[in-house]
Amino acid sequence: MTKLPLGRYCKAFLGGFGRMQGNKYRVLIVSSHPVQYAAPLYRLMAQHPKLDILVAYCSLLGAERGVDPGFGIEVEWDIPLLDGYPWVCVPNKSPKPGLGRFWGLVNPELWRLIRSGGFDAVVIFTGYVYATFWIALMAAKSKGIPFLFGTDAHEIRPRDGKRWKATLKKWLWRYLFRLADVVIVPSSGSVNLMCKLGISPECIVLTPFVVDNDWWSQKAKEVDREAVRRKWDIPSDSTVVLFCAKLQPWKRPQDALRAFAKANVPNSFLLFAGEGPLRKDLEDEARAQGLAEQVRFLGFVNQSQLPGIYKASDWLVLPSESEPFGVVVNEAMLCGCPVIVSDRVGARYDLVQEGETGFIYPCGDVEALAQILREVLPNRGRRLRMGEAARKRMETWSPRENVEAFVQAVERCVAQRAK
């Protein structure tokens, strides 16, 4: 299964294919671009006995080399993103194509694809901040096709903290999410937010935010922990704290550095895996703190290298002030690395069990983070027990649960329309 010519695909379904062929729901999934976390799910959906999916990409950023605005460098993922499921690339007619702005995605051919494709449901993963979202919404509504979308947010608070934005979003979202036949969300925190906004629980389905558990677990087993540490020039008996994210202000990497300095635990190291505009400031601060020998900066790390980094680390720290979910938590836990996260990280609702799989502290409270580091870094036995508990937790937060919840969401919205 691979790319399908858009024109030929539409003609095929104009030729008389009906809905619900062979007891399968025909579902169009509209995605802004190929994402390394989504591709394994699409492969599972393509094999599901109740689904007949087509993924419509609005751009091929990620599958093709291009500048990632978050990392600030050119990125091309080193794992297959387009294999194992049917997909089309819908031409982007934006005069200035790109992600992160309303007119960056303008895909008018979605109108024809949705209206003539014989779909039982349309699911969109672009977010409402693109013109393409509204094209897809109007096309589905005009044909009476169930329309599913959602958010990964678990709070209204905007990233920049401006109150007027929070007030506007609180008002806008009460109406926006009522446009969906079913709202799909990735965490119980997001479920709570939708309920607070007045969305009926019957119209909300939790589709867990997951990664390819089997891939991460298998790759972790293949890691030579000591060999990885030798590359970092870190002794095998040392304790390693890992920050793995873009070096952006809202990720608060400086909190990890300052807490590490305050904790001052002997024979410990801090590792930054990620790239971004704060790197030079962090390097300068590490030198100023006298930590240059204990801090390593790896830069951007592609996915195939990440299992080794998690497996060779002892604790993941994610201090973000704005983190809808935090999929690095999934990855670390699958590799047996327990986590320490701020109370703004969405993964805390479902994955971080205090004192069992990790710890939660108030965002921005560097002393609280430092105190946790003082307690856990010298205790290797505790780290091993919590790492095993973290792996165990992930057994029921997997692609299997995601796809079954996705099927449930489609069934529910189709049944609602049939009434």
C-alpha cells in the first residue's frame, strides 16, 4: 500500500463504490504532514477488519527534507513514514506554504475528494488554525458525512500566558468543538477539559497518545548501555539525567540545568538531546555554573538513535510550561527510564504515577525539582524499580488501545448520524 493518484482515486469512487463495503468503515484521515508517531497507527488501521482508510496529506514535510521551525534546522526522519497504508498527497495551493500559520495549508482539492470519495467519516488532524481544516469541515457538512476532530490540549492557558487569549479560547472552544460529531482527545486531561467546556461525554472519545511500543521496546533491548555512555565520555557507574526536547523557551530546559546545579549530586551528569535557539545560552550557563564537564549537548537526535539515549540514561526530566502531552514520556518509559515532569505536562494524567513510574512537581519550581534529584539520583535500586514499573504501565497504553478507541469513535459518530 502506497501513494494513490488523487484523480484516479476520486474517479474510482465516483464509479459506484458504496459506503461500508465489506462491513468496513471507509474513513478519510486528513493530516497536515507525515508524523513519525502516526505512521505505525495508520499501518494498524489499514489492517483492521472494521476499517478501510485513506490518509490525505496536505504536505510531505518530514518525509521530505525540510526546515523544522521548532528545531531550527533541516530535518528528515530516518524511519519509514509512508509505507504500509494507502495515502494521497493533496496539492497545497498556499502562496506561502508551511506549518504554523493559517494560510500555510490551503488544499482546495480536499473538497472534491471528500464529497466524491464515498466516505463514512472524515477525521482531520491539522487543527482548526489552518484554512484546510475549514475546507474539509464544509465539504463534510455539505454531504452529511460525520466529521471528527479534537485537540491534545488539557488546559486553556495559552503558551505565551496572555489572559485575553485564554478568555477568547474559552468562549470560542465551547462552539468550535460542537462542530465535531465526535471529539477525539489523547489523554484524560483533555477529556476533563472538553467536559468543562460543556461537550457531552457521549461525544468525547479518548484515543491514547501513543508511540510504536513494540519498536521502542525491541530497540531498547538491543542497546549496549555502556557503549553508548563511552561515546558520551560518561562512566558506567554515573547517574545520567536526560532532557530530551526542543531547546525552546516553553520547554524550560534552563530549569533542568539550574535544578541539576542546585542538587549537586556527586558522579552525576546532565544530557541535553535536542536543538533550538536556547542552546548557546544553556552552554554559556553551564560554563558559568562550573558544570561544563558534567553537561553534554547532543544536538538534534533522529528517532533511530533515541532508544540508546533513553536506555543509557537514568531519569528523564521534562520541565515544560506548555506541553499538551509529551510523547517523550512514552518513549522513555518504554525504555525503562522513569520520568520527572512538571504539572503542565499532559502525560502526567495517565502515565506518571507519583513515586511509582515518576514524579510530578510544580512548573517553574527549580528547588522542588532539585529536591527530587537529590533524593533519587543516589538511589540506583529505586531507579531500577521505577523503570520496571514504567515499562509495565506502557503495556496498556499502546497502539492497540489507540486503534480500538479510534474504531469506537467512528462507530459512534456513524450511529449518531443514522438516528
